[in-house]
Amino acid sequence: MDREIQVDEEVYAQLQERAEPFVDSPNSVLRRLLGLPDSEGNGAPKGKRVVRLKRGALRPLIEDGKLTEGQSLVWKRRNHGDAFHATVLADGRLELDHDGSRHGTPSAAATGVAGYPVNGWTVWETEDGTTLSTLRS
């Protein structure tokens, strides 16, 4: 059963910012934000477009058991004297701890933190200091 909800302009604008153009509906954005699985095959109403979440670049490492959902990664920037933390999501993306943004590749996550292009495969490490590049090889 479909229900109708009303949202104010500010909430609607935030939904639009988080949506992928030509892919997401307000419902799929809300499902993602709430941590709900997509509704494909789960009684999705007929005539509704169902969107499958993209697979992140870390998904193969999760499938191989080299990373786990919820695992923490760290990028220690020794020259700057700071460290950044990210969490591995079930779909293979990374969620940055400092702002909650989600990135499909380690490099996109590192670039999001640094503000300039960074090879995330070489800077993100597991707790024991293993780089993602090493896990991937």
C-alpha cells in the first residue's frame, strides 16, 4: 500500500541533493538514508521504479572475506599530524566518519577528505596497518 507524505521545501531540497539524477526517487533516497534494503523483489508496488544500489569498489574484498561490513579504516596523514576514519559499508562503499558522506571508491573518499586527488588504495589502512592496495593484490 502506498502512502503519501508531505515534506517542506528544505527536506525536499536535501532529498534532491542526495539523489542520483535519472536513477533515484524520493523513496529510494529515504530507504538509503534509513539503512533499508532496496525493495526489488520485496513486494514493490507495480508501476513503481525500483532502484538497485550501486556496488562500491570494496565489494569484491568483502565477498573474499578480506574486509567486513562495519570495519573501520584509517588514513594517518603523518605530515599533517591528523588521521581520518571511514567505515566499510555492506555495498562496498566507504562512509567518512567526519561528515557521513559515502564514496564508491577509496580514492573518492580520500579525495573528499583531502580536497585534492589522492590514491585511496594506498592511504586507507586496516587496524593492523594493511593497505587496501595490499588486500586487493
